[in-house]
Amino acid sequence: MRNPFLACAAVVLTAAALAACGSSADGNDPEAAGARRPAASGPAVPGPSATPATEPAAPPTEEPAASGSSAPAATAEGPKTPVDEITPATGTFTKKQKEYLKDRVPKGMDPAAVLQTGQETCDKLRYLVKADRDTAVGAIVTGEIPDAKDAVAGLCTQHQDLVDEAAYGYADGRHSGKKLRPGVYRSASPTTDCSWQIEGAGGKELASGASDTGKSRKITIPDSARTFTSTGCYAWLPEGAAG
């Protein structure tokens, strides 16, 4: 299920990325977009500005996230521009930006447009981690923030801890076999219709539960677990990680 908080963030941060990137890329850093932290209750994201907003915005509604960008996907097929030929229309790319663009720019494509997608990813993570760290990690676990691993590695390494934690999380769905990792987990941004079930060998139920509070819950996946199924809980993060 799409997280409404992310849907709201996507609209505002796309505009921030467009302003930050542009066609010049003069030493642009992904962290320059400057999204502001919202109130803890999760109101709509204030637009980037020199000073924080003084009035809280209305709560977001659950709407599909608008990409607002025509930048190509990082995995676009076809021949790529050699790294030594990657140059912006004006200005220069930083070393980190050029490393991120390696093997990502389709022939004939403006590299600044490709860079924009990575910067948007970093901007979203920057906003989310300030507002609610678990939501930021959960967005990586569920894939709602695509290309997070590469964008963080190349453009915003300060968020590497989010990617590392996400690697041990579970999104809603059915998980089984060797993919299961025993331990204690907490739900991140669950809905009011969150339920889970843990089964052992032969389909024997080991644990199950449900929550209609929308608050985080903790579960334990034992060594004997063979299947873990989650619905409406958004994502489960390993307990004990920074949070």
C-alpha cells in the first residue's frame, strides 16, 4: 500500500530537485534542495525556502505520487555515453556526480536530466529521515523510493545507514525460505488494517496478530519460522537498528 506521507513528499521534492539541478549542475549537491521538517503528525511538506514555514499545512490525503519529471530511469536500456564524454550543457559536474552518472546516461540524453533522478531520490530521503526515520527506511524496503542504493552510494552517502538497515527489512507480502531472518522487528508506518502471520514447517502457525491503531508493533520471527506474511503493515524493520 502506498504511504500517503510519501505521496505528499514526492510532489514538493520534485519541484525542489528541478530547481536544484537545472541544466547547469554547477557543483550542485543533492543536499542543497533544503526541504523543511514538518510537524510530527505528518502534515504536507512545506516548499523549500530560506526560512521554515510558521503555520502547519493541512494533513496530506492519500493520492498517487506525481513524478513531475521526465528524467529517464537509471536502468534505461540502450548504449550509454562514455564517462569521459559526460558533460553538462553549462557548468561542470562534481566528481561524485560524474561517478553516479557512469553507465547511466543514454546516448543523446542530457546527463543533467539523469542526474536529476538521483538528486530527487536524495531529496526525498533527506526530507523523510528528518520527519520520521522509520518511514524513510520503509520507503526503501518497499521500493517506493527506487534507485535508493545507487543514489545514496553516489550522491548522498550520509544516508548509507538507511540503505543498510533497509537490506534487513520486510515489505508487505509473503516471505519464505532462506529469505527469512530470525529476530525482533517493528512495523514502520502501518495502516489501521495491519495483520501478520508466522508459520513453521508444514504450515504450522507459530504466531499471528492484527492491529487497527496505526501505531508501530513488534514481532519476533523465530529460528523455526518458514513463512512470514504481512498485510497493511507497510514494512517491518529490524529492532536494534538506529531509530
